[in-house]
Amino acid sequence: MKAAVLDTDDHYRVTELDEPTPGPGQVAIRVAYAGIQWGDTMVRDGHFPVPRPFVPGFEASGHITAVGEGVDASRVGEPVTALTMAGAYAEVVLAPAVLTLNIGDLPLRTAAGLGWGAPTAYDLINTAAHVRPGERVLIHAAAGSVGTLAIQFARLAGADRIVGVVGTAGRADHAAQFGYDQLLLREDFPAKLGDDKFDVILDPVGGATRHAGLVEQLAPHGRLVAYGNLATYEPVLANANDLLTHGKSLLTYNSNLLSQTHPKRLADSARRALGLVADGQVRTDITAEYDLADLAMAVQRLAEGATHGKSILRIA
């Protein structure tokens, strides 16, 4: 099979490999599309150390071709979307059966836009932050694949005012189509925010942005959910006594860890997100499609912030 390999020199190369065989609890998927996500930049740059050479790719859509021990054989042939541990940038990938969901009549290309971003966005709004009707929500990285899903989930949860923060005017124009009440450029944030306070802040940025959110932008009883460190890995220190005084909460969300500790819980959130996409209440935001040979360019464009929404790789 063809596969894109991240080699010891940090370059991607398309090569021929043997097709993998599913082990217990796994399925093999003939990949149609693979999603590109921030984890790809982290693996490439060494933040997630993995043995090289390595076949990256952490989300895929396609059809199940084989199942391992303990998996219902009738699943062979199912059209699916899957969260993988690696290997999706190949013609065949292995995935945990529990994190491989039947997509029914949903197009495989549309399903490729779900990936890890869909259960992450769903959980940020409904599980971690517990957004309630009438609440105010601030979403950083508002034009990204998680942000464009999170606003839709927040609106369904009854949020009253949703403000997004983006890096460029182009990203603001893109995010505007998803119904934000206000969009701010990062260079104007928080100056143009005024005196607004928020019940929920979704923060994948870290650093000074996270500190300011906790101290200045959260309303009493507000919840800030940290789910990444786009800007810096420097720690942000919070005074628990100050948080307690104002009823503020600092929460975290880690979908990768959840896939290891409670995969059924993650699968349930992915299934709920999938259902909302399938019935048209939420839409995925695929903005770029690449060939396997263009993976290096696709990951670099994501790392540079040159993309918005969801990028996918066409495999089949």
C-alpha cells in the first residue's frame, strides 16, 4: 500500500508498505480521506516524540475491510469515520473499533471533516463547560476546525452571545459565516472587547491569553476550558483562593488522554456530534483538500496559520 512516512530527517516521503492486519479490538479501514490536524504539527516538530520512520495521520474516513478478534465481523463493509492512534496517511489504517463510527449515508468527504475536532468541540461546550441557555461564550481560534464547530454547538446549547477571536481579517471573514455575534482580531484583543465578561471561555492558546481570561474576562461563576497551547508551553499559574472568591473555574480537556482512559465516553461524544451533522443541525468546515504527495505543504500551512476550517488529505 502507499503511505506517507515521516522520516528521521523530519521529511515526509510517500512509499510502499505492507498492509497492516487488525489485532484484538481493531478494525482495518480502506482510507478515502484523512483529516489534517494540529497534532500533525506537534509530531513533526517533536512535541510528541514517536519512533521514526512513522506513518502519521490521526483521523480517517473510509470502509472497514477487516476486523480483529472481538469485533463483530458484520462490520466489514461499513462506511465509517475513525479516530486513529497513527497511520491514517496510508491506503489502509488500523483503528480501535470503539472509536470507529458508522456514518450511514453521510458522504465520506463530509465525514472526514469530523475527526478529533468534532468530539472535542462537542465536549468543550456540553461536557467540560456545560454551556447553559443565555450564557456568554468567548472562543479563541474561532476560525479553526474546533472553533467553527464549537460555535454551532454553543448556539444549540442556547448561548446568548458568542464572541470569537481570530488572527487575521481573512479568518474573521471566514468565521463570520458561522454566526458569531462579534469577531475580534487578536491584535485588537482585548482592547476592543470593552467591559464584556464571559460565562465560558474556550482557550487553546495559553500564556498571557489564558492568564487574562482567568483574571479579567471571566464573569463570576465563569469557566475557562484550556485545551491546547498554540502560543506557548510556559505554565500559567492560577491562585485557587482568588478563583474561589469569584466562583471562577479553570478546567482542562484532553481528547487524546480521554481516548486512552475512557474511549467509550469519547466515542459517545463523537457519535452525538456525528448525529447533529447528519441531520443538518451542524456542518463541517472543509476548506482545503490535498493529495498524499502534498502532505508536507498541508501541515506547514496549518502550522503557519495560513489555513482556516478543516484541511483533509485525499487518499483513495
